[in-house]
Amino acid sequence: MRHLLSVVLIVFLVLTPSCKYFGGKAKKEKAAAALLARQDSIRVADSIRQAQERMMALENAKLDSIRLAEEARLAMESRYNIIVGSFITPQYARDLQAEYVKQGYNAQILTVAGSRFELVAAEGHKSFRTAVERLKQFQDTIQLDAWMYIKK
């Protein structure tokens, strides 16, 4: 009987898993839970980033439309423009525009339909009479070869 009890006890101990088995399973479960939590946080962060990018794109589109509307309004307001330079090379036009902006003028670059030239306008006016008066003053004091361009 003693031998039988010893054999049963040995067989029982051999067949049952050890503590390392149970402890390893708990560690794996904790690691899996940590991995799932990390994946969830990455997913949330990615969703936030995508939402921010969409909001930024909408804001940029809004600002672009406002800028285009303002440019169109300014173009309609200044029908008579005092031109100080006409260039085929866009960089030359931008340089001259920057020079006049530094001098305090509201210089703009105008493109002419059907032409390769870009015109640098130092000033723009609504009224023909004021544009002619300013052109004369401009030619006397600032640039002799300035001329007027009338938008249609």
C-alpha cells in the first residue's frame, strides 16, 4: 500500500504542470494586455492626428478662398494701375514688387491675358482722374517711365 501511494503521488506530481507554467501564462496574459492597450493608444493618437490634419486642410482651404476673394476684390477696385515695370522673367517682377513694397507702396504683379509679360503695378485706382493725377506725380518724383494700364 505504501508503494501504491508513493507511485500515485509521483505520477500526480509528474502529470501536473509546475508553478513556472502558471506564472508564465500570467506573464503572457499581462504582456498581451499591455500590447492591446498600446495598440489602442496608437489607434487613438492616429485618429486624433487624422482629425487634426482634416481640420488644418479645411482651415487652409478657407484661408485660400478668403485670399482669392480679397485679390479679386482688389483687382476690381483698382481698374487703373500705374505700371513701373514689365517683365517676361517672373523673378524680376517679384524683385521689383518687393522693392516697391519696401518703399511703402501696395505693389502688385498683374498678368495680361494672351501675353507672357508680368506687369508690376505700384498703385491701383478706381477713378481715371485720380489715376492720371497720381501718374503725373509718380513720373515727376519717382519713375519717369511709369505708365498706366487699364483693366477691362
